[in-house]
Amino acid sequence: MQMVVDSLRKKGKIYKKMQEITPKELGIRNKIKIFKATDVSGYFWAIFAISQKSKLLMKDVHKFEEIYAKLTLFCSHNFKHKIIFIDAPICSKAKDAFMQQGWKIQ
């Protein structure tokens, strides 16, 4: 969590509240860290942190959109911003698909 907060603080993003949601709460088995944050303006942010060795492909984009849909149902509201932190290399088509879906890639 500290890595995520530090990297966002460098970009000028400050949050009033940040809560980690475990994948088990959403009913998924993926190894992913999910955070729900509220910024100073009162907007909600969905932050996903993914650490994997293999390349992210188009099928992963659909998987993360499904996880995001479960997150909106779990929290019972939509998020203004969506950020995804990826340690793995990403396919160019997957990157374009993330951008079209409204994700910001870090």
C-alpha cells in the first residue's frame, strides 16, 4: 500500500481515506490488491495493483473489467477515476483497450 501511496503522491494526488478490499470479499481468486480511495475533492478512486511475471493480454482487460464491476456492486457506487499499477509488460492492444475503458496505467 505504501508503494501505491508514494507513487500517487509524487504525481500530486492526495487522499483523505484509502481502504484495501481483499479479493476474497469480492469473491475472486486473483492475486491482486484493490484499494478504494477518496480524494480531497470527495471523488472516489478505484486503484488496482497487479504484480505478475507474464505479459498482460486482451483477455486480462476483460477480467479486470469484471473485477471492477464486482467492486462497484460491492461498494454500491461508481468510481470517478480508475488507476491500474502493473509491474508486468503489457500488450499494445491491451494498453489501448485499458485506455478506451477509462483506465489510467502507471
